[in-house]
Amino acid sequence: MKIERSVLIVFLLLMPVFAWADEAVYRYPVADSYAATILGTPQNLRPELSGKVPIKTMILETDLKKPEIFFYDHGLRYTAAFQDRKAPLIFLIAGTGGGSKSPKVLALMGNLYQAGFHVIALPSPTFPNFIIDASASHVPGNLPDDAVDLYRVMEQIWNVSKGRIEVSHFLLAGYSLGGTEAAFVAKLDEERKVFDFRRVLMLNPGVSLYTSASRIEGLLDRIPGGPRRVGAFFNRVMEKSTNFYRKGAFVGIDDDFLFAAYQAQLLDRDEAGGIIAVSFRISSAGMVFASDVMTNGGYVVPRNKVLKNSDSLEDYFWTSLHLSFLDYFNEYFYPYFQSRHPGLSKEELIEALSLKSIEGYLASSAKIGVITNEDDFILAPGELDYLRRVFGPRIKIYPSGGHLGNLEYRDNMAFLIDRLRSATW
Amino acid sequence: MFRYLIHLFITLGLALYLTGCAASATHIASEIPPMHTVSEFSDDESVSHTRDPWEGFNKGMYKFNYEADRFFFLPVVNAYETAAPGFVQTGVSNFFANIREVRTLYNSILQAKGKESLVTLGRFLTNSTIGIGGLFDPATSFGWRQQHEDFDRTLETWGVGTGPYLVLPILGPSTVRNASGLAVDGAVRWAVVSSIDPFGGTGAGSEIETGATALEAVDLRHREKFRYYESDYPFEYYMVRYIFSERRELTTIR
């Protein structure tokens, strides 16, 4: 009894010190924004997850007849983790090129499930599976249209789920491009009122899709030979990594390996930025190809060509990898919408894909909040101030973390869950 | 009877041929070259160095494996994971891993790797005895890490090139050399098992062996987390091919 009490007293004495320390210093360990983006959060600094998260992959069947080359696609794949009691239901929207089982989605899902939410995660509208099955135009990137597609999918999923779960109220969150999309979906919900979201969280969102994508593409300007030499650049980075791996006693390409490579400064800053841009290119290559096949757009695949499973796609892969987001925008995306809306200027289209087009709503809606980082490079100079101005007290800005590197950090996850639970910001 | 069959084939073939003509006649929309082609980007270094002359066949096999998984292996694996408790699954994995130590042992010897051979021999003896026939893996906790050697690597140390990329039925991504290695290791195992004849006294030796082989197949699929087409990435085949060759690159020349 005595010992217990003294332990308790020591604990109480220590508590405020810890609390104070946590308030004053942000302890996310990776200082560089590119490195943070690549490495994420070390395992031991993530919240502990106890117990199994019952994540199920579900298929929303679509009756569209698909091109033969997509024979493996049987409908929109989403993931769900349901509580066995009444709980709030949160919809998650993945970031650019991400599916409903991408690591960040699974991390959010696990933590939110453990915090007592029902969770349903949707792939990004830029994800091939979404382009094929859920996009009305099959041309991703037009945020108001993407929001309509997302909302329709959410309604369909809700219709098949509502018999199985008890829901108290609805919430919405998205990261990266998914965060920007969440704002558009929230606005749509104000008219449709199917969910009447109580709270909407935008995690490291872009302000303007065009600007953010251009900034990521811009990272390739600093690799040797520029964007046309992504293949050579990739080979060089792989070679360095392979040599480093062979020298050390690593058991696999895991956190230990990545952090060791970071500590050894295996890549310089330009190379780290280049790797981020290359992974962006890899996912956008899938997007461009899927969209082109679905619309018979004649962009990288010959128009009217019926691709068979045995056909080689390697040349299309290589071509798509070398096309930048700006190429896609100027040569494919803009002409597509211009042909449907004659007189639409490029500037107007760029403006429509920005939070600025729904600024009035965002500034006045108390339910929407933003969590981002001071050094998130998908934001152009001035855009962070813009977000501060629009969201006022409803924005939380961490000093470091790059683009989503600190998403899984303990403090971030705790804060995020706390915001979703609270009635006011 | 034979005649009837020939007749049937000719009729069927003719019918298929005619519908083929009809089908191609309706698809007269001619192909128009796309805005961008690969020739624009030939000044960049290519990333994949894997020789894949049988790509059409390989993609067919890749698809076959996907369907085999979908309709057979994954349902079986799911049932296994639901029915068998976790410790049983681990025991099964350990048991077959222990048997595979024999493969690692003779291949390390063939490659003249003294330390690996000793560690593997130590592991096999320890796990077979203290580990109760391989169900447990105490050797790892003694600091003897599991080694992986197979005849493919033996061929490599003997200077045999990998040969073209080859997607095998059920087993998946491979190379010609790797496939030969698998065949040799399989043959050695068959020879060893039939000479020892461990279940000979039971009167149902071949049934038990078949069951063991099936269980090993289930265990292999259970431990392999990869799912065909799960990435939903249209170029998954190429990514898998690249990662396969990189992974070998990482693990072999160490």
C-alpha cells in the first residue's frame, strides 16, 4: 500500500513535466522534409495497436463491361473495419494513386478502429481501380466531378453496410489529394445531406492540384539530365541502395534498412526529392494508362486498339513513365474538358481544381479542419498562409514532417483522433 | 466413333473460323497511332534488364496463377487459417522449414560454404531433436540464423547464367535456371524420401506423403503474402518481374 502510494506520488510529480515537455517540443525525429516523407515514422514512435483490426476487403460490383486487359477487375475494392456496437462511421479517402489498402490508409484505419470508429476506406479517384469502376468520365483530376463519384460510391457502400452496423453519426477524412477531395465532398454533402458529416479532416491537403503536382514534378528538374532521364536516375539510386544493403547485415528492406541508409546519408537531398517524384510518376503512369484505355483516348495506346492479356504493355509503361503531370494536363485532361465545355480556359480549369473555388464554404464551415506541416513541399510559398487565413483556428500546423511523414507519429495520431471526437474544433 | 470426332472437330473449327471472320469484320475501326510513343524516350537508360522473350506465355501463366489462387488456393488457405490455431500454423511452417534445411545443407556443401553448412547442420540436428521433429525452432534462439540455399544458387556459383524470365504454374516468377534448380532439388528430395520410406510401416505411405505434400503447398501459400493483381496496377507484371530480379540480386551476391 505504502509503495503503491509513493509510486503514485512520483508519477504525479513527473506527469506535469512530461506534459510540459510534450507541449513545448515536437519530437518527431526526422528533420528533413524529403527524408521524413520517404521514411515516415519509426515503428517505436507509432501508437501501440493492441488486438487485431478486422479489416475486410469488399467489392462494390459494377456492371460495366470492361476492356479485356482489365479482366482481373471485378468491381471497386474498398476496405472496412466495423465495430460490433453503435459507433460513429468515418470514411477515408486515399491520396494520389493510393488504393484502399495502401500503408497510410491501413495505419489510419487501425488507429481509428482502435479509437472506436467504424471505418470505411476508399481508393483515390486517381487509382486505376477507381478510374475503371467508379469514375463517370474515367478522367480523374477534376475535383468537383471526382467528389460526385466519391459521394455516389459512399452512398452505395452505405446502402450495403447499413443493415450490418449501427452508426451514430458520420465523419470524413482524407490525406494529400484525398484531403483536398474531402473538402469538395463535404461541400456536396451540404446539398445532398445523405451523411451530414459532423466533422471533416483534411490531412496534408494540396491547395491547388495543379500547383502541387507541378511542385512534385519540379523535383525531377534537379536530377542529373532532368526529367527525361528518370530511368538512369532510378538505376543509379537502386545501385547505391543495393551496394549499401550488401555491405550491411540487413535482413530485409525494412525500417531498419531505411533508417540506416538515412543515417549514412546514402542519398543527397536532390536524390531524395527525385525519388519522391519518381514514385509519383509510377503511380501516375498507371492512372494515365487506365484512363486512356477506358476513354479510347489515343494518348499512349493507339485509338481503337483492343489490348489482349498476352500483349506487351512494356512500351506503354515506359511512355507513361516519361510523361509529366503537365503533359497529362495540357494534352489530355484539358482538351477532354474543353471539348465538353467549349470556351473553358485553362486558367479557369486550374482554378476549379483549387480550394480557392470553394473558399467561402471552407471559411464558414466550422466542421472542417486541416492538419499539415510547415515544411510540406506540396504547398507553394504563400499557400500555407492562405490556409491559415481561410481556416483560422481550425488549422494545426506541425513544424516538421514533410508530406505526411509524421502521420503515424503518436502525437499526430492522438491529436487527429481527438479532433474527430470533439464536437467543436 | 473416331470418324464422328473428326467430323465434330472440322465442323467446330469451321464454325470458329467463320465467327472469327464475322467478328473481325465488325471490328473494322482501324487503329490510329497514339499521341506519344516509346520512340520519343529512347534516349533514357532502360530500367529492366530481365530477358523476357516468352512474355506472351508468361503473362498467360501469370493469369493462370491468379485464377488458380482465386478458385482454389486462397479459399483453401483461408479455410486453413480459420481452422488451424496460430501455434499449429507456426508448427507446420517450422516443420517444413526444418525439412528444407536438408536442401540448404547439401547445396552449401556443393558451394563449399563451410560456415553455412555447419550452421545448417547444427540447426537441423537441434530442431529435429530438441525442437521435436522440427515443430519448434530453438536453433534460432541459440543465435543460429536460418540460411537459404538451393540448387539454383549452386548453379550460379558454378557460373551458370539465369536464363530468361519464366513464370511457372503455381510457383510463379522464376527463371530457367531457377526452374532447373527446383527440379533437381525436387528429385533429390524424392530420392531421399523413397529410400528412407518414413511412412512405409503404416501401410498408407503414399497417402500420407500426398497429404504432407498438400499441407506443404498450403503452408507455402499461407506464408506468401503476395496476391496476384492486388495492386490493381496495370503494369503489375513488369513491377513484379523487376522486383523479382532485384530481390535475387540483393540476396545472392553477398
